[in-house]
Amino acid sequence: MAAKTNGYYDDLVESYLFAEVARRASKYEAEHPDVKMIRMGIGDVTRPLPPVVTEAMKDASDEMGRAETFRGYGPYEGYDFLREAVQRYYKGFGVDMELSAIFISDGAKSDLGNFLDIFAQDNTVLVPDPVYPVYVDTNIMAGRRILYAMSSEENGFLPMPEDIVSEEGKAEIPDIIYLCSPNNPTGAVYTREQLKTWIDYANANGSIILFDAAYECFVTGDLPHSIFEVEGARTCAVEFCSFSKKAGFTGTRCGYTVIPEDLVRDGKKIRDLWLRRQSTKYNGVPYIVQRGAEAVFTEEGEKQIAWNIDYYKENAKIIADTLDRLGIYYTGGKNSPYIWLRCPDITKCADYDEVIAGTPSAADPDAPLSWKFFDYLLQKAAVVGTPGAGFGTSGEAFLRLTAFSTKENTQEAMERLTKMLGTE
């Protein structure tokens, strides 16, 4: 007998979306070393960690170098100083959350995948389409059945329970529901009324909502930052958040997951199951990183972080204003760092075949329009986006751009896009 691999991995698409984007971009860069390529595809930040964060990390590093202040393994839930800071942050939204509900993690992406460990394999999972690929791939890896809630221009890329369709073409009730607001990739944001509809649906059917709030720091006005701002969420929802976009922790890794004591299924508290999972498989975020994250919630930290977020919002506005001038439909860009734009049909351009010669799109005439537009934009303008088809069937004619570049590169990219489409 030989060791057997997980056969469900065979059901995954051959290449992770962002790995394929990076591969094509790197190939172009190697073939055009003298051309400045502008990356606006992957949602990685460019602004450095705020000074208040790095100073806190330096102080914590010094502590770790002294015997009297050295710390080894930390609490599985995270240190209380950071959990209490998160608790105060929620209080700012009008949400009173018990400390026992807050778990510190190495990021929302990890927890969104790892959280599946506490659920049975035969749970049916619902994801919106288009969707962040991690939701789909981690459930495929586990062999779960996946339903989709389809979105489009008609529903503003904010699917509701009536948009759930199974493979058999009939409505079904999922056990686990993924929601993301502000949405990745579309940038669309649910209102309180829309979230209330999902919450009532989940409570009525015993479903659990896994709510990805990684981009809540970009929300303005009366739109909700947290699902727990809406009545009824405590008995049906788990919230995942991250310091990656809020404070530039993409390379540092820290986030938090919130599981209310009131969330119970099969007679068991979900937070207790998660603690059991974490204490078995996870040793927590480093003390130095948690001290840096704590500084995010200080008065000075909030000021410095607001500057970075405003910087990215200005980039998003530059992109949105350009698309407005070009008459291109899009969502996002106002309460999100993502802009989800409808791809112009560049296959009708006279130079289309010449421009994409030698690209995967040239080799596959049946490739989705979003991949064709991706290759055309890359080859002609040296700008990298993310093809919507990689996020699901509803994204086949769309492209995602991010606002995480520099202001100079964002302006230049939009100038190149305008020139490419011949509307200077």
C-alpha cells in the first residue's frame, strides 16, 4: 500500500487565479525589460506600515530580548491587550461584543479556510458568484457540495437569497453561507436592510453566515462595517477581519475572527469548537506582531492609518473618474479599494490579433472576454488587472482593478487605458 493523496484536489482548477495572473505578468516583464509595467491586479498594499506600528513592534522586539519581559507561547485566543482593543473598536460601531468572542489570527484568508474544520463534510456551502476564490477552493478541497448565489448588473452584484440556484436548477437552502462586504472582487457593499434579509434567512433555516469584513475600513456613511450592527446576527454569523488592508499587514499577518457566545449549533457553542480547533492546530500570532496590531487602535494609530486609507481612496477615485469619462460600467471604488469594470470588447479592435499574438488568449479563441481583455491590456498598455472569469461565471466579462498602487502609477495606468481605447 502507498500513501494516497486527497483526490478532491483533482477537482480544483489547474492554477490558482492570482498565480496565473502573476505568471503572465512575469512573462511579459521578462520579454519587455525596458517597459514599465503597472500592477493593479493582486490586492497587495504599497504604503508602508504606519510609524506608530513599527515603533510598537520595535519596543516589543526589545522586550523579547530581555529575560524579564520575554514571552513564549501566547494564549490561543490572542493576547488580551489586542482582544480588548478590538472590543473597543466594535464599541465604536455600537456593537457590544464579549471578549470571549474575539480570536486573534494570522489573517482572514487563513481563518476563512480553516474554519471549515469544525463543520461536517456533508454541509452544503453557498458562495456568491463572482467570489474570492478561497471560499470555493477550500470547500472543494474538503469535498463539500457548493451552491452559488448569482450576481450581475441587475442586482448590483449583491446577490440575495432569491438568487440561490443549485446545480439542478432549483432553489435550495445552504448550511454555510459566505458573504463579503465590501465585496471582493466587485467592491459592492450590502446595506443594513440587505444584511437583515440574509440574517433572517439564516436564522430561519439554521444556516451559519461566514462574513468576510476584511475591507470594512473603506466604508463610509451609514453602510455597516460589521454584520453585528444588524439585529439577529449574533445567533447566525461569524465575522472575519484583517489588518492587511486596514494597516498594511499583508507581509506581517494579523487579523481577528469574532464568534458570539450566542451562536450555537447541534447544542454546541461554535466559539468553543473553534477554540478546540485552534488549540490543537495553531500556536497563535507572534507577540511582536500583536503589539503592532494593538497600536493600530490607538489615537495616533487611527490618524496614521486614516491617511493611508484616504490615499488608496484617492487612487480609487482616479480610476472611477476615468471610467466615468470613458462611459464604462463599474461597481466599487467608493467604499472599497476594488473597481469592477465591464470589459470593452477589444476583440473588435483592428490590432487585436497582432497585440495578443503569442498569449494564451491567442491560443484559445474561446477564452472568456475578461482574459482576452487582460492580455490585451497587458500587451498594449503594460497594465495588470485581474480577469473576472477567475472569480466565477458571472465575472466572465469583467476585470478587477485595485487602488493599492501608488498615486503616480494609478494616474499613469489610467492615461494608458484612455489612450489604448482611443478616447484621449
